[in-house]
Amino acid sequence: MPNNSTKILLLTTLISGIMISVSSNSWFGAWMGLEVNLLSFIPLMLNQNNIYTTESSIKYFIVQAAASSSLLFLVLMKTMTESMTPMPESNYSSIIINTPLLLKSGAAPFHWWFPGVMEGLDWSNCLLLMTAQKMAPLMLISYQVSTQMPFMAIIILASTIVGAIGGMNQTSLRKIMTYSSINHTGWMLAAMTVSENLWIMYFAIYSMLTTTVVTIIKPFNLSFINQVMMTNKKNVTSKILMFLTLLSLGGLPPFLGFLPKWITIQTMINNNMATIATIMVIMSVMTLYYYLRICYSSFMILHDEPSWNTKSHMNNKMTNCSMILSSLSTMGLAACTMMINIL
């Protein structure tokens, strides 16, 4: 929890904006909640010790303001058109309204702003951008996703493919997590098309795993893959926890991250979407490559310890929290299976 009262206030209004959007029964109320959420997150992004946060906050504000104004304009246009010439619900109206929401959530091919913004933020704000800031747009998309399957199929395939291929040649941990988020956004959109509540479970597990990775990385202040290799040898436990959590985030079967993907694949096959599910599985395997690349060198290559990283972080509260979350990630699938069999 931030010890700064201003940050606590901004976090409260940020969550309030999400709640307003999610619980609103009109598009105008949803738009207002998105604006409250945006204006709360911009000051949280700024950091006087990092000059890159200013650039990131300006980029984020311009993109989100354009998406919000487009959403308001399209909703007003739809309302005026239907009031003058009443007509049945059209797929095209849902598509054009969902486009600015997809831009807000960072789904491909509207992801062009996402890596650049993430690169200039600290890890706490990166976590908010990858999890909390996606909640309201995805919830609004889920309200009308069933009427536009061909359009959503294109977005799902684009997100999973871009998220898998985009992270292959990256050395920045922030950009790797960005493309991972884009890939998982595609999976969440796929879960929306086949079930009303499946994507919420997927989002909750994804948020927990992303939080675990960030809480492990943040105390070491890591930014690039080669810095993972040079971390203190005494913190082997943290490396193993990050290794297991990244495998779970990639959807490897023994871990909790496999559970929502498993259910999504099974439901998609039952809904005659086997072709899309096959492509998504192949792209998910490709994401495992750059997850493994983060930890492979740190375990397999002998290295010298730099003098600037000899401080031990094992007593850090955040590390203890990450150990608990990692244990949930590792044993979660087995626990869920046991509970289902017992009940």
C-alpha cells in the first residue's frame, strides 16, 4: 500500500472509475467511469526520479483520450441514428463501438501504443496497466461480444499471434511482459465468445500470476534479461519462484495457469472453433520460448556477481508475498482438481 496519501486517494478513485464503468446501465455512465479511471492513473504514472514517465504518461493520455472521445461520439451517433430511423440491432454498430474499447485494452492490432508506454513506467504502474486498466474495457466488450464473432475472431487471432511473435526478439523484461499481456488478452476475448463468466476466471488467474512475477522482479529493479543472470547467488529461491511462475503464465499443464486455458480450449472445441483454438495453442507454446529465455541463462551459465547487487532481498515483505503467490500458482491446479473430486 502506498504510504503517500495522494497515491492512496488516486488508487481509490482509479478503482471507483472501474466500478462505475462495470456497474453502469448506460454508455454515458460507462464512459464517465473510464474518464475517472484515466484521470486517476495519469498522476500515478508520473515519477520525478524517472524522466521517461513523462513521455509515457503523455502517450497514454493521448491514446486513451482519443479512444474515449471516439467511444462517446460513436455512442451518440448510434443513439441519434436509431431514434430517427428505428432498425434492428446491427453487427456493425457493435463492431465500431468495441473498436475504441479494444484500443483501450491494448488488443492487437490496436496495441501499437502499449510497448512504448510500458517501457517508461516503473514496475508498480506496469502491473496496474497490465491488470486493473484492462478490467473496465474488457467488461464493456463482454456485454456485446456474442453478436460479432467474425470480427472478434480476427482480433483474437491477431492478439495471440502478435503477442507470441512480438516478444521473441525482445531483451527488455517490460516489453516481454507487454507482449505476454497482449497474448493473454486474445485468450480472454476468446473466453468471452464462448462463455459469459469464463473470461473473469481467466482474468483473475492472469492477474495473480502477473502480480507474482512483478513482486519478484521489482525488489531487484530488473529491466533486461541479462540482469536476471547477474542477480545475487543467495537468491536462488527467488529465481526458482520466478521460473515456476513464468511457466504457469505460459500455460504449462502442472501449474494453475493451465486451468483457464484448458477450460477455454475445451469450450471452444465444443462450439466448433477448433481451428482458432489450434492456432491459439501453437502461439501459446511460442510464448513459452521467451518465458524460458528469461530464466534459462541465470540457471545454466556460471557468472560473476556485480558489486551493486550484493544486497539480500530475502527478508523483503514483497518477496514473502511472492512466495505465497508462487506456491498458489504451483499447487493451484492440483488443489482445484482435489476439490472437484471431493465435492
